[in-house]
Amino acid sequence: MQKKTVKDMSVEGKRVLVRVDFNVPLDRETSAITDDSRIQASLPTIKYLVTHRAKVILCSHLGRPKGRVVEELRMAPIARRLSKLLELPIVTANDCVGEEVKSKVEMLRKGDVFLLENLRFHPEEEANDPSFAKKLAALADLYVDDAFASSHRTHASTVGVAQYLPAVAGFLLEKELQVLGCLLSEPKRPFGCMLGGAKVSDKIGLLQNMLRWVDVLLIGGGMAATFLKAQGYEVGKSTVEEDKLDLAKELLQEAAGEWTAKILLPVDVVVAPAITRGVSSQLVSIEGLPANSFIVDIGANTIELFSDVLRKCHTVVWNGPVGVYEVPPFDHGTRSLVNVLATLDNATTIIGGGSSAEVVQEMGLVDRMTHVSTGGGSSLRFLEGAPLPGVEALLDQEK
């Protein structure tokens, strides 16, 4: 990696501001954490700093409070879980800047851990306000970015702070960049990419970049409807991005060339009159799709086709469900293909964060994958070949 990391810096006795991404899901009624994987992912960096006797100051956002204090989005549940995981007391405050925070920082001892309150209680955070960034920076001697999931955001705590402090990467950020970077430099081939999700527009950059890197591109989910329509097929009531039909045609034509990936689309699909639980559904060929139905999942023949292709790959990256995963039984196609990925013992399998990571976690198959990214938006942007502002702001390794 071309950026300095926390290991390149002397941290003993230093106040170290660490941007983590503790934006974890909470139960609406109890505020209990339902998935602590993002907290777990930052533990190596936190433990390293504690062991090396730094004064650790953690900052994160939680949810979307839109610049105001929302009691349900306070960091208290995070502090409790973190304390249990570290087996250490966690210092907390009612804010992330201000006199109370400065006073508590002054009282920190070597090896202490201080978790600031939700950054997004301040509108200045998302606005990357220089004065707010300067207040955060004033709390510390060194800045460590370990929030890959937020590194595509130009916020005060991801970019602004780095203007005022020496800024380096944490171990999670370093790992994400190394793993994803290998996909775009030296992947073992055949290299397959499976994409799903609702819209082509969400993944234009990824489609265009992956078409030049991979050997085969498998497309399912809602975005497949736009590609099928571009080929002249009836897609019923499924959402089609009319303004992306020409792009889909261009990509399909490009995929017919010698130096780009082959695109595989569904050959059969599951359709239903509505996208709701309990509704009747049927399996149809893409050539016989009823005009009054929605495409809700890929069909049995497509599952078999995609599975056969995936089993031949030595590298696979996946982003996005291939059906309406949140409405069973329209999760069958996605579950089937994830189970196939879990059997690829001799392949590198990369899960591109976001809803894909949630599926793998819910199925209990995280340990069967080579890497499950913590950042949906960040991993997408990285694989598009676009720069990540939070990474660009860090110090470069000396050449």
C-alpha cells in the first residue's frame, strides 16, 4: 500500500484520534446492536494502540441524525459492546467537541479508550466544515483512519482532520485496500464478477470498469431487467431505467468483443404479480415473461448456469442480490449462489460490502469467504477505479 499506516508512527503517550465506522444496525425497540461486525473489524487497530500505550480517542457516526441530536442514535450501546469486546472501561462524553470533551481528553492515561458522541449530531461533520475539523484535530497529536466504509465521504472526520494532523491508515483500512487492490492488479484467472441490485445507474462505473478487468460478468437482480429490455425481451412490470437502455446496449456490444468480459444474463426468471410475501409466483423463460408480472428472482436454469461458471473461476467478486432477497422465497437465487461461493475452496472470493455482506453474515458464511468488505459504497467506488477522498488525504509512504 502506498499510504503510511499506524505502524509507521510512534504512538506511546500520544493522543490518537481514530476514525472508525461503528455505524452498526440497532434494534428499533431495544436499541440493542444486531450486528457488531464493524466494531469487531476495528479491534486490531484499537488493541494495537492500547498495547502500545497510546491515548485512544475514537470517533464515528451512527445512523442519519441529519445534524441534530437524536437520543436513539447516541453511542452508548456501542460503548457498552466495545467495553465488553476489549475487556476495558470506555470513557464517554455527551458530545464529540467542546469543553467536556477537552477536559476528559486531558485526563486520559496511556492505554485508555475514549469514545466520542455521534459525529453527525453536528451538521458541520457532513459539510466538512474546517472549524469543526480543527476542533476534532485539536484533541489529538495523530490521526488514524480505520473507517473504510466512510472513506468515500468528504467529511470533516474523514478528510478535514487530515489537514491539521499527521494522518495514517489503520489496519482495517490497510487490509481493505490491499485485498481490493489485488483484484485490479493481479487476480487469479478466470476472474468472475457477479452483480445484482436494483439499478444500473447505481453501478455504471463498476460495470464499465469490471468489463475490462474480469473474464465473465454475471448480472442478476433488478438491474437485469434493463439489460433484458435492451435485448428486446418483455420484462413485464419490472422497473426499467429507460435512460440507461442505450448504455446497456453499448455494454452488451462491447462484451461481444475480443478483449472484454463476457456478459451472462438470466435465461429464466421467477415472476410474480406483486413483490409481497405469500404471493403466488411462477418460473418462466425470459422469452415468455407475462406482461402483468414483476421479475423477482433468477430461475433454476440461471442458477445452474451461473453456478457452473462460478465453479470454474479462481477469483470472484460479488456485489448485490440477484433477486428480491428481503422478500422470501425470492431470496432463493441469491442464497443458492452464495452457497456456491462458500464451496470455492481454491478460489479467492470477495464480497463487496453493503447488502451483499449482510446476506453472507445472515447466512453464517463469513468464514467461508476470503474477504467480506465493511464498505458498500467505498468498495464500489474503489472497484470503479475512482479515488477515495479519505484515503487520498493520508500521508504517502516515503519513496
